[in-house]
Amino acid sequence: MFKNLHNPDSAAYLWNPAVLFWNHSVNTLTEQNTFLNVDRAVAYGLQNTTPFFDHAGGVIRNNFVCLVPGLMSASRSAGSDGSLIAWNSPGTQIDHNTVLLNGNEFYAVEFRFATTTNGTARNILADAPIHLRDSATATLNSNLVTAVPGMFVNPLAADLHLLASATNAIDKGITLSTVTNDFDGDRRPRGASSDIGADEFTTNAPPRITNLRLSGSNCVLSFTTFLGESYDIQRAADTTGSTWSLVANNLPGTGGDPQVTDTNVTGQPERFYQARLSP
């Protein structure tokens, strides 16, 4: 976590980045970080140097950025720009970040200078816009810039994991081949499509076996699932010393109670079953 890297209004430099790569840096990766009450979270490039790029390529993804309300004075906010920036940095991908600025800064993401081309800002969840400045160009896609604190678990502590009620972000993003996990390392997508922002929502609720019956020589069982999760069904001869063996694995969750059949179980003195989330 990067926390409280916040200069007073009397400081010579008001917008020092917590993470800065410049002076011809290339292909930097900044991911799965939390930035709480920092003047600027990440900067790839700062200077409009010619004929060289200040930074080139690189990725900023799956980060939480949060500024608490009232962190910046009104006069300081009036001179703000972006929290995640690519300045004189062509080809920079800024994808799947969650940025809650609470009115302290103007822009969640900013691309600047004509040399900044072929960048991306995709699946950004923020409460502030994305800005193209001084002739910069970038592809903007599937961003939600009307986020509110009520969408998150504990925004004052920069815990920007999604609540189940954040339905305008869950499954509403585009699925990117370049981003296959989230802030926590959980795979994406877990539902019909990727979630917008750094967090891929999951309940992590364990499945329950809801029905078990014999059908001829087979045992048929049903279990609860969530869409986007995968499940294993295991069996054992007892619950103390036996090894659990697989009946079926990586079964896709449907949101309903699918059935699984274990064949040729008659003649067994007893058999136990469990359903679990696939590792």
C-alpha cells in the first residue's frame, strides 16, 4: 500500500507521484497496488521531451486508488489533473483500475502530449472522467466514470472491492485477453463478462448439496452454484481416514442447482459426498 504521500499546499511540488517512471523508461508494469491519500498515484512520463519519449509502452492495471473527501483544498483541486497519467508515453495500457477521487482531482486517468498515442483506458471504474490532453490519443472503451462510495466494501480505507449491489459494474466490462486476473489474483471473467474496475466480484460462498437420490445403480446429486464459478464433486468411503476422490471437476456454475451422477454405487456400505469450489 502507498499511503499518505500527500504534500502540504506550501510544498514546491504538489503532485508528486507515488509511482513514477520517466527519463526514457520502457514497458513498466504497475499492478495490484492500493493508493490511499496520495497526491498522484502513478505517472508514466512527465516531460514533453523531444525527440525521445519520456516513457514508452507499459501497463497500469488492477489498482485501487482512493482519496478521502476533503483531502485537497479547493484551490489545490482547481489546479489538479489526473491520478493515473501517461504523459509523452505512447502505447501505455491503463486498464481495469478503480479510482475514487471524491472531488479532490479532476481526472481519474489522463493521457497528455501528441507523442502519447496508441494507449488504452478500458474497464476503468471511477468517479471522475478520463482526459485526453494536448493532442494525446488513446482508445477508451467500457469505462464507468459515475462510481459512488456505496458501490464498495470500505471506501474510506481504500477497500474498493465491489459489493453485490454494484450491478452497473459487475459483468458489464469487456473481456480483455491481456487481463486474466484481478486485484486479488482471482481469475476473470467469473461471470458472463469481466467486471469493470480492479475487482472481479465473487461471493466465495461454498456450494451446498441440495438433493441426493438413488437412480438404479447410480447416485444423483444436486448442488448450489453461482454463475462464473467452477466446482468439484468428491466422494469418500468415510469422513475420517479416507481420501476424497473426484466424481467430477471444473463443473461450470449456472446460478442454479445442476445434477451430477456417480455411477455404480450400489453395493457400497456407505458413501459420502462433498461439493467445493474448484481450486
